[in-house]
Amino acid sequence: MSEKTAVMQGWSAAAPMGRRDVLRTAGAAGLMLAGAGRALAADPAVAGWPSKPVTVVVPFPAGGGTDAFARPLAAQFSKSTGKTLVIDNRGGAGGTVGASIAAKQPHDGYYLFMGAVHHAIAPSMYPKLDYDIEKDFVPLALLANVPQVLVVNPKNVTAKNFKQFLEMVKAQPGKYNYASAGSGTSHHLAGELFKIQTNTFITHIPYRGAGPALQDLISGNVDMMFDGLGSSAAHIKGGRIKPLLVSGSKRNPALPDVPCAAELGLPEYTVSTWYGLWAPKGTSPEMAARITEEFNKLGQAEEVKAVWASNGAEFGTLSSQDFGKMVSNEVKRWAQVVKASGAKLE
């Protein structure tokens, strides 16, 4: 139940209020809002943010799913604020290298981190991380949520549909392989889940990001990939790779002709790639609120909406607090998946 829903239900269940009570309540609420506004205005650093370029650490090489959403936001940020949003790509180790770098940056509002579902998986795959996604960062916003899509190189995998594909894979265990953005990423675990639920065996080939993995898929060096639709959409539309399945229980508007997993007899195959924004630990609540406000505003721009729609994505609507809770739940959920699949670093 959302906070807003809870408040509304609490209001309707209460005893009728007199006019004086209503005015007193409204006045108190007004004072609270005014107080919050004064708190923000009282700190010149918050009131004037951004007064210089802001750097966002993106923990994967250019060309991947995180980049597909970070760069349109950067363009809109510049248009909205007049300041530059610098994308700092720091790939490696399933996104954990960039996260480690971001965790050690100043907490003044000018260094941010754009991570993804991979960072909720990492604690179960990398036992010696030098950062904690829940303790060393301040959650700000859920920026995008997209389904995973199974894409193949049409020259390597000649199946015309998912049924034929599954028959080919089952007939030749180990012959086919799948690329991922790195061990411990959602691409990797999506493949492991697929193997469990279809009782098949395909070989995992980890890369240093979705961008390099996609390039090898397009060139035919690997056979398939379980990718976030955000990074695959343009290549699918260009005919360079072929989609066979969209995870989940419904088709995606960006790929209306591609069947979903539930239609194909895999009702439990639900994997999505989400992307979020964090600030380093120590960032003040006031600064965090200001940054979140600005990014939520970016998400309402028509240019951004168009990019999200073309990538089959939804812009996040969670509060910062609820986003933090979601991350905690995802850490627990993926720990169970890692254990069940026996996935290991490669």
C-alpha cells in the first residue's frame, strides 16, 4: 500500500471533522510544507544545485543498456538545467568495478551512480566486494524498468520461432552459447534460469558489458543473449538480431509480435532489467531530495518518454524510500536464484 493510499484510507475511516478542525489540519500541513521549503532554501548548495557539471558513473562500457538510458537523460539534463551531466563509463566485473569507484566519490551532490539489477545480484556472486549497495549509497530513483528478451544471431540460430529453437537446443546440449554483460549480471542469471526451467544446457560466455556482448552477438561470435530490451531494441529493429521471447506474462508494446514467456509454456520465467540512481553515502537528505526531484522531472519530458517507449521501458514511479526497499528485496530474491542455479564466477 502506498503512503498516499494509506493516508487517504485513514482520512475516510476517521470521524467527520468540523470546519475548524479541517482548517487547523490544513494549516499544519501548510506549515510543514513551508518548513521543508525553507530547509531546502536555507542550504545554498542545495538551492543552487546544479551550479557545475554533475558526473554519473555508469559501471558498464558504452553501448549497453545502462548507457541507452543514461545518455538521453544527460541530454535532457543539459536542456533542463543548463549544466552538463557527464557520463563516466567504468566497466568491469559485472558492474562492480564502477560501483566501487562511485561509492568512494564525494557526497556533495555532484557525483552520482547509475546502477542496475546487476548490483542487487552482485552481493551473492562477489563475496569480497569492497562496497555495500545498501549501506554505501543513498537510493534516489528508479529510472527505468524493461523486460529481458531472448535474442539470437539469425545466421547461427536458424530457428524460425521459439519452438524450433528449443528443439535445436535440446537436441544438441552444449553446442550453443549465450553472451552476458558479465558473471553475476541479470543477463547471466536470466540464462541460468532459462536452463533450469527448460532443462537445457547452453554455455555462458561473460563479457565486460552488454555493449561488447551485443557486438559479438551481431557479428556471430556468440549465438544468443538474454538481454534487457533497452540495449537490444535498436538492433532488433535493424534486423541484426532476432527476438524469440520476451520474459513475463504479457507482450511488450515495443515488440508486439514477439510472444511472451507465459504464452510459450514458461509462466515462471519473469526477469526484468531495472536501472536506478544512487548518490554516495553521506549525501544530505536535502540534497538527495533535490536531485531526485530533478530526475523525476526529466522523466516527464516528451523526448525522454519517446526513448523509453521505443525501448519498451517504463519510467520509475517509486519514492526514494520505496526504491531502497525494492533494492533490498531484490538482493534477497537474487540470492535465492544464485543458490538454486549454482551460478559461479567465470
